[in-house]
Amino acid sequence: MKNIYLLLAAIGTLLPLSQFYQFLAVNGLDIPLFFEQLFANKISSFFAMDVLVSAAVTVSLIVVETKRIGIKNTWICYVGLFLAGVSCGLPLFLFLREKSLEKRAN
């Protein structure tokens, strides 16, 4: 599973950022326009709210599991989470979690 999580973290970085970079290329860092488009209609609002809640759940999971298991280098998960999104931060954390659990088992 470790390798699958790492692959998903890479895909979860590349796909969202490919869209964000296109937005930046056309609009620059126009924060009001970003939020206007993010909540432009009911379906985009649905996805935006889903991602925001998923990010909160991911942060909670990282905090709790890091304390419980003693996972190292979880800071990189926060970087991935806030720069690329849940699709990067969560699988990256799951990769580190699996790695930590393997070390504990040996």
C-alpha cells in the first residue's frame, strides 16, 4: 500500500496544480476571482465545501495519529495539503503512517 499512497500523492499533486497554474497564468493571483469562481454555482460550491471539510478531517487525522504512533516528518503533509490539496496531503500522510507502522512492527 505504501507505494500506492506515494503514487496517489504524486497524482494528487499534479492534477489539481495543473488546473491552478492555468488559472494563475490567465488571472494572476486574483483572490476575489478565485473565490468567486470557487463558489460560482451549486456544484462547484458542493465540491469546495467537500474539500474544505476533508482538509479539516485530514488535519485532525494527522494530529491524532502523529501523537499516537509517533510518525516523523508530518510537516511535509501540511505543505502538500495547503499547497496542492487533500489529494496530496492525505495520501502523503498515509504513506508516512504505513512507513511508521512498518518500522514499529520490525
